[in-house]
Amino acid sequence: MVYGGIKMWKYLSLIFVLFLISGCFGNTQSDIVDQPGSPEIVKEPPKTVSVKEFDITAKRFDFTPSTITVNKADKVKLRIKSIDVTHGFSLPGYGISRTLEPNKDVVVEFVADKAGSFEFRCNVFCGSSHSEMKGMLIVL
């Protein structure tokens, strides 16, 4: 039998091939994800940056507070004030070094992008116990 110039079996074969092709390529990514048992695509919420601020007092031979704890990725703002003589503030793990003139606020800001424990210390000689003037930054 001839249907429009094409034999019927060729016509049916063409329809069958088109049906198979549409079945293979008809699913979209959203169709696949919504099917039971398919892995879910979960987007993480954007991380918010936390700002941690501390007031630090420097005096012979002490930083108060002497331990500061922050989380990794926090923006850290330190307001440091010497209340007696000229001191220094050195935080080598973050490449920070400042001179602290008496009764003047010095602001130090940085992002805590490295986890660990980092010693800070006075790096301007301030007397006989200068070497004991230390503190600790802990980044979790």
C-alpha cells in the first residue's frame, strides 16, 4: 500500500523513530530533579561577614584583653590605646605592626582569613618586662 508516495511501513517506521527521539530528549533537568530518588541540588546561602570589634588597653607590661577569639572570615577591628608610655602592637601572623602613642587610639582592621593561634606582642621597648607583654588572637 502506498500513502502519499511513501510505503506505509516506511511511514510507520519514521513515526516510531520520532516517538523514540522525543521520549529520549523530552526530559529537562528540572523534570529529572523532581523525580523521586533523584539527588537534590541544594544551594548554600550566601555567607554573611561578621564584624568583631575589640577595645584593647596597652600598659606596662600587659594587653587587656590578652586573648581575642574570632571566627575565620570575620572582619576584625581593634581599637588599641596605650595608657602610660609608648608601646607597640605587632601581629606577625597577619603582617601588622603599629606604634601606640600614649592616650591615642590606634585602629587596626583586617580579615581573619587564616585559622589558628597568633601571638601579638609589644614591639617597642617599654621597660624591664617588655618581653612578657604578649597576647593571643585565636581564629576558629
